[in-house]
Amino acid sequence: MCLVALALEHSRRFPLVIAANRDEYFRRATAPLDWWTPDGGGPPILAGRDLEAGGTWMGLTAQGRLALVTNVRDPARHDPAAPSRGRIVQEWLAGGEPVEAFWTRTARGGHNGFNLIAFDLRRGERFFASNHGHAPRALGPGIHGLSNATLDTPWPKVTALATRLREAVDACASVDALAARLFQALADPQEAPDEALPRTGIPLERERQLSAAFIRTPDGLYGTRSSMLVIAEDTGGRRRTHVIERTHDAPAGAPAPRHAVLEDWPPAPAGHDAVQGARTIST
């Protein structure tokens, strides 16, 4: 995952909204959004899947865990032999460790730079952490944005997506309308002007290419592979969450959507009855 905006308790109707793009090389084999069982067991995960190294960039479980990871852009400290960061998400979703134990182990895992946003909604936990100097800290209500620097760093595309998410959540009265506006924001190919670009140690031309929400490099080798929404809706006490993915691997034509609906999700806090969300995927 390389760009994400979140609305946490910003709206009573939509208490949780996440809009995110995954950017990756097109040669990397990937499975689309679906339920799958992680290596080594554990609860089923709803996510896309990296078929090269395993793991995922963003996913959730019916039991109330959710996680996403973004890379930290730091070419001077990149180790090509480091373990896959997608395994971090899988391990959080598959496990049951509290935050402190999970982070102690993960921070020492030898990964290249990463940011992690993770929830355990049964325990009432939401946190942000990074192996670039940020121990886990609670993620409070409001609008948040993240790309390849730390949380809420005002890169142009982060600020733009967070603003458009806020406007969409405030304006829309239905899931369909909200999803349409968020997918439109995620599909924005506009590059930032040079004076607004971050300086992360890569060539200026590459910085320009990566400054758009929706990326396609001129050589066609790298770009936005998928866009994903998580929209939790509360209609008078009934909780229903929509997880929608559009993939962009096809060279032409409309992206293929996949849509899962989870009833009574997010789950109730610990002490209430356990919840099992619906697992149907529609295309």
C-alpha cells in the first residue's frame, strides 16, 4: 500500500472509512481480494495476496483485526534481501498478540522501512507505528493520511486524498455515492508541481511520477495495481461494512471490481457475542 486516507469516527453514519491505493511492479504476481487462510493457520483473512513473497498490503478478519502497511521511501537504506513487509500485515491479522508484544518482535524483524496502521477492534485498539523511529501510538478520531513518509506528512497527494475523503464523507448519504467519489479521488493522475514535491533521495523525474494518487510510469512497468475501500456503515444500530477492490492490471478497459459485505462488522468489543461476517465476494 502506498497511499491511504482514513476517516475514524468523523461521521456517525460512516464511522470507519479507508481509501487506499497499492502501487507495485506489474510483473509481481498478485491475487485479488478474497478470503484466504494464512500460512501457518489462523482466522481467514479478507485481502488481496502477494503471490511472490506471501502476505498482503491491507486486509481484515471477521474477528475485528485490520491492518495495512506502506513502505518508507529511503533508498539509501534499502536492503534487497530484507524480508517482505507484506508478512507484517498477515502476522497481525493471523495472531492474537497484544500491541506491545507484536511490535517488539516485528520491529526487530530486519524489514526495510515501513509504516503500519493496525486495529484490534475487539480490544478497542487502533495504532500507528513505524520502524523509522515511531513506537506504537494510539490512532485517534479524525482524518488521517499516509504515504511513504510518516503519518499525516503533508505530501501533496496525501493532503489531497485526505481532503477529498473528508468532503465525500460529509456530503454522501449512501455507500454507493461515497464509493464512487472515493474511487474517483484514487484515480487522479495529476502530478504535483516541482516546488511541492518531497525530496526523498530519488531522481526528480521519479519524484514527479510518484506524486500522483494514480501512478503509471512511462515505461509501463510500475504503477497503481489496485484501489481498495473499507466503508463501515451504521444505520440505526446495525453495522455493515463494505470492502471493495478495483484492480488496474488490465492494459485497457474498465477495472474489475470485487465487493465483500460483512454484516455486524466492526465487531462488538470483548465481552459481547463474537461476530462472523458474511464472506460472499461479488464481482
